[in-house]
Amino acid sequence: MSASFLITLREGFEAALIVAIVLAFVKRSSRPEMSRDVWVGTLAGIGLACVVGWILHVTLDGLEGSARTNTFAAICFAACALLTWMIFWMRTHARHIKKELEGKAGVAVAGGSAIGLAMVAFLAVAREGLETALFLISTTTSDSGADVLIGALLGLVAAGVLGVLVYKGSSRINMRSFFQVTGVLIIIFAAGLVSKGIAFLQGQTSVVVYNVSGIHWLTAQSEVGKFLAGIFGWDPAPSILQFVGYWAYLVPALVFFFWSPKPKVVETAPTQTSPVTVGS
């Protein structure tokens, strides 16, 4: 539940933020009635993501044996790669998103293009929704379907509330802190996906780094174990390759996430000043 909540909160808020920016711009424009086109695009994007997510779920449910484990391993690695790209893309481009969105919305409003305006919202919401579907499928490998659904719905509700606050102009939300905290948590979650993908490929292994499965509250079936597995990729008996893969991803990812390159200092040649002639 914790993993699905985190994923839908982050992804849902990004989608809600985009919709809020576009809606606020259209409301301030000369064609405020075109805001309905933004909602049409938003609903269409949500619908597409739900349909694709359902198709993926049904398809994976029909797989058995090695085909199932190999497919889930591929999903874990793909979700990890997509999460990593998403985190670092947002870190680099977050400050320019509002300007880009308002530019696209402005072109659509000026041309009176309902389809163009709807597409701005549709593409953004559909992208976030399809990413969310992939991430949620990767979490179902350890959580029950009910837990994933409840966590996802709670995350979407929280994301919707934050989106409304942004639209209303609330200054209480520190965007930088929100994306930084959730970014760290998602990097940790992605490291867990690496470990989980390796576990799917390995199957049963007797060579483990440690084994604390004898401690009841740390087992994969306990509530604490489920929480740790959902957020941190916890395994009470990880193999050597799982352990190495987890830390080999986590440490460099966190270093690059917090590392800020120093701005380049451009050295200019000293200018030659002409001698000043003082007349008498």
C-alpha cells in the first residue's frame, strides 16, 4: 500500500500540477470558456491510462512459470529505468515547465483550437497515467491487489487536493521540498525494484547475505515487512547479487540526485583603457 500511495501521489501531483497550470492560464486568457477543453483532454488521458493498465493486468495474469517471472523481472527493470529518468528529468526541467505549458496553451487559445488545447492536457495526463500503470504493476509482485488499489486511491486523492491548492494559488506548498523528498523516496523504491528484478531472474537461491526470516515482524508476510518491502525493497533473505545490485544503484543515484554542478565562470580578457587626456 505504501509504495502504490507514494507512486500515485508523485505521478498524480505532476499531472494535477500540469492541469492546474493550463487551467489557470486559460482562465486568465481572452477565452476562459475553453477551460472545458482542458477537462476533456484530462479525462481522455485518464481513460487511456486505465484501459492500458487493465490490458496489462489481464495479460500478465495469464502468464505462468518462467514466462511470468521473466516478464515481471523485465517490468521491474523497466519501471526502475523510467522512474530514474522521470526523477532526473523533473529535477532539470521543473523550473521551465510552467513557461512551456503556457506557451503551448497560448498558441492553442490564440488559434481557437479546442483540440490543440485538449491535447496539451491529454498528453501530459496520459504520460503520467501510463507511467503510473507500469509502476503499480511492478508493486503488485509483493502487495495484494486490494492493498495496491487502496494505496493508489489514497495517493490520487492527496494529489488531487494538492493540485486544487496550486490552482487556487496557495503558497503553502513548497514545490522544491515536495519533489526533493518524494524524489529520494522514489530512488529508494527504484533500488528495491532492481533487487526484486534480480530475485525474479534468480529464482530460489541458497546463497544469501543474511537471513532474518525467523523474526516474525520482519517477514514478507508481516505488516512491517510489507511496508519495508514496498518502500525500501526489503527482502529478509537477499542473495549476494540482490544485495550488490541494490546498493550499486542506490548510492550513485542519490549522489547524482543531490549533486549540483558549479556554475562555470567565464573569464574575460582585461579591457585596455585609453589614456585620458586632460586639457589645460
